[in-house]
Amino acid sequence: MRAPAKIYMRKNTPLRKDAPACLPEKFANPDAGFYAITGLQGIAGITAVAFFNRVNSLLKPSFVVLDVGCGRGAYSEDSVPLRKNLRILKGKAAKVIGIDVDQGANDNPFLDEFHLIQGYKWPINDNSIDLIVCDNVLEHIDAPDKFFSEIARVLKHGGFLCIRTPNRWSYIALSATLIPNKYHSSVTSVVQDGRREEDVFPTVYKCNSVRRLKRIMKNTGFECVVYGYEAEPSYLSFSKIAYFFGVLHQRFAPAFLKPAIFAFGRIKKDIA
């Protein structure tokens, strides 16, 4: 007689109230219990830790950093010190400049300087930036060629570009396309605990696949690495069934279907 499957139980552990209680052991993510204990599931998800670890590894004290789509600094409300401190770049570089289409981003406390974007050209000088961070912004860009042209214009020779963005072909993005943009803010605030409705913007997904992003970065002059990334699916913890299938996807889905895309590049410019 076949023995019953063991169940992965999180017993005697202070969990988030929405964390799934159990999973079949062979499908359980071994990190899930750690994430639940530490609270790493919250505002930005676990991918933020992985992404900003890489960003921080590139930083130098002399750098001028440009945060594209900097927002109002919602991560100031993040209850997880590790993730919050990784996302705060001010004080780790000579200057952190933020640009955004929303004037409300002027209140971001983690910037040394803010400029409002009006039109496609950014209010940033040529060849003035050492490192650009573009975190969950690319999915909102309706003219990627112009966007990357501006990136190339403001970066110094040898400057770095760091991008995190949703994958157009992941089940998350495909599900989102079924929901009209006008409802995205209310839905996102439910499935991403702590995400405010005013921090959700319309998505267009013009350059949100590994292939497209890699191609446009190379055409812009970058040596780059672009790949799919997937962490423990805490964003599905509102449902045991959804979480279960999220774990299956994490384990078995091919890289080009991973929910997030990470891209890191270093630009080469012709020096006269």
C-alpha cells in the first residue's frame, strides 16, 4: 500500500494571516517557512531583495544614480529592514536623482534631487549618470525606442543599467490583461498586501519579454544579461490552491515564462 504523502506544515510559527497553511512536501518551497517567519513577503516581494542586492553590488560612493520612475518612495513603509535598506540608495552614492511623470514623486525622501518628466526627453544632462535603476517601470512605457535612447544619452561611457519588470508572457501579466486598466489599482491592492491604489499605473507591455528587452539593449549599445526570475510566490498566498500552482510553476516553468525579468547592462559609447 502506498504511503500517504507527507504534508509540509508550518507549526508553532508566527505566520502572516494570509500565508498558506500547508503544501504537499514534494512541492513545497523550502524557503516558504523562512519568508513567512521573517515577513519578506510584503510590499515588494522577494524579487526586490534579489534585484537590489545586484544593484547595490554595482554601486560606488562616487556614482551619480538616476532612479527612473522613482515614485513617492512607498518602500519607506516597508516593515522589513533588509529589503527597505537595500532599496534606499541615498547615502550610498554621491547623488541620487529621481525622475517621474508624477509630481507627487517630489516627496520621495530618498532622493537628493527630483525632476519632473514632461514629454519623451528627460531633464537630465548628457553623459552625466553612472547607474540607472528602472524598477517596475518598463511595463508602463509606450515608446521603448525613445525610452532607451534617453537612457543611452544620459549614461556615461561604461555606465550601468538595472531593470526589473514583469514578464509579458507570465501567467501574472496574462491574467492582468484580462482586467481593464481602470480596475488594476483596486485588484493589485488586494493581491499585493500593502500596495496602495495610487501606486498602480496603466500597463502596456511594449518591451516585456526576455527576447525583446535583450534585443533593444544590445541595439542601444549595451553588453547585457537578461533573464527570467521567480521567487517563492507570496503574491498568491491569499489562496492555498493558487499558491500550490504558483509553486508548481516556479519549479517547472521554462525561464522565458518566469514572472519577473531582470536585466543588467553596461553601455559602450564611441569616444572621440
